[in-house]
Amino acid sequence: MKVAAIDIHPLRVPLKGVFRNAHDVKTHQDSIVVCVRTDEGPVGLGNVDPDPGHSAESFAETLKAVRMLAPGLVGRDPLNISAALELMDRALPCHLDAKAVLEMALFDLKGKALDQPVHSLLGGRLRDGLRLNGWIGMLEPDEAAREAAGWRDAGFRSVKIKLGSGVESDRERVAAVRGTVGPAMQLRVDANEAYGVDEAIRLGKALAPLDVALLEQPVARSDYAGLARVRRAVDMPVMADEAIVGPETLVEVVRKEAADIVKVKVMKQGGITRTVRMVDMAEAAGIRCVIGHGFGLTINTLSELHVAASCANVMEGCESVGPLKMGGDVVTRPLDESGGWVAVPDAPGLGAELDPSELERWSVPAP
């Protein structure tokens, strides 16, 4: 079997509303879907959803990189994922989002060719299903509280609240949510690099009485020493997200003792293989992992569900909830995550089939 062709589709999909965090205000999601076709029939699907503020490269740069990398895979063995990764690394440094979408498609194709789900290719699943974590943008306190109640009533046991509007304002938002949902629901907070170190410490101390489960990336991604200072000063676990990219960044977090938890994403880490490696590295250092991206389509989401299901070091409360915010999708059966729990697919590959009409509906002219 050889790769015969790779189709690349840039998309723009509307969101179900307006979402605000410290990086951006979003009304739509720009995404890339690839189809890796073979000379023997099986087709692999990949998808990434670059996110301004999180992704190292812009959407246009990622799309350009995918177009540069794809021709090098044509004619090669699609089941040899290690060789494909090495080839892409030699051809182009960085551009992890672009490499992720192509590697994801190869995993999907390999699973279909071998009649195995991706989690089986990763060693097998440890969980039949995954509990999900809800998501609240940077809203006024009463709005945030109403949204939290909705997540709770739908069946979610944990929710993330976006911060970054000032220490007092952020505390009011979290206090309103805690006052509405009571003590049973786990609250996570994410500042998306919005604060300097001293302000972040003040924020952490202000939130401590509200029983916050974790404080995510309160300072700039490059400030490992500052993140470590925050971790030592606040009475709650600190999670690194934007600070975690390649393995060297995780090594820096370990050396600096900068985080109790790290956040991984298949897109951000450069594919399924590298995400699993990062989870294993973190486990060796005694650091737990959260997995998930905030905005995105079913294909990308499925890749993270397979990783979460097969890695013991991934915490409950999976943050792969992009489909909850999307106003459209490109697969025949989009994931239904509305009840706060999702079954891990046992279908071959990632467990999704492309809907050509929906793909065409959301396609945009290439930049």
C-alpha cells in the first residue's frame, strides 16, 4: 500500500455564539481537514483547528506548511508513521500543527487498514468512556453562573472558567459560579497568560477560598521561573498549557518545578505519537496531564479521546469539547458531548466518516 494523493481542505465554521478569553474573541473557527488516499482504497482523515494565541503559527502559515509537507508523503508507506514523522521533521522544522494533521490522518488510515481503533494501536484503551469538562468564557458573573448551572444540569461534573479581566473581576466571576453550583462541582480556571507574576499570585490567593481545582497558565508561556514562583505561592495546583509545546518545554517545567499539571493537545504537540510521549514523560516526572482543545471539529476531538482512553496519566475531566461550540462539522455523525460523557469509539481508525456535502459547505477559498 502506498499514499496515492493527499487532499487538503481549508474551512471556516461558525461557532454557536461569541466566545471570549484573554487571547481572543471568537465567532468562527478556521480549520484544516486532510484526506490521505491510497492505491488500495483506505482513506485517512486528519483535522486541526489552529487557535490564535495558542498556535505557534497562523492559520495561513499552517496551511502553507501542510501543502509543503504533503507531497513528500505521496508514494510512501502510509503505515510507517515513524518514517513519516522523521521525513516531515527533515523537510520542515517546527510547524507542529501541520505535522499533526498529516500524522493524525495516517493513524486513521492505519486503523482502517488493520481494522483496529486508534486506541488499540496505542496499546489499548483503559476506559470505555470519558467524562468531559465544561467551558465558560470571560463573561459577567451572573452570565457565568447561569452557564455553570447549565453544565451541571446537563451532567458535567467539572467546568473551566476563563479569566483575565482583572483580579477583582475574575474573583467575582468564580465566586458567582461557586455560589450557584455549590461544592460538588469541580472548578478549573484559565488565565491564558493574562497576568504578571505578582498579579497572578494575588489572583491565586483571592481564589483559594473558592475551592479551585487548578489555575491554568496565569503568566506568559516563556516565563517558567515566574510560573514556578506562582506555584510556590498559591494554595492550588498550577497547570501549564501554552508553556508546553515540544519535549524541551516539559523538561524546563520539570527543572523549574513550575507546574503540578500540564495540558497537552494532539495539535499543539505535533500529533498523536508525540502527545503520548509527552504524557509518558510527564508521568515519569510525577506530573499529571489534562488533554483537550477548546474549539474544533469531531476528527481532531476523536484523536484526543483515543489518547485519553489509552493513557493512565490523563486526568478525568477531558477538555476535548470543541464540538460543543461548533455550528457545523464535516463528519456523518458529529460527536454528541452534551451530556458530559462520551464513549470511546471502537470503529476502525479514529471512528469518523467524512460527509462530502458538509465538507463542501464549510470550505473556503485557500488564502
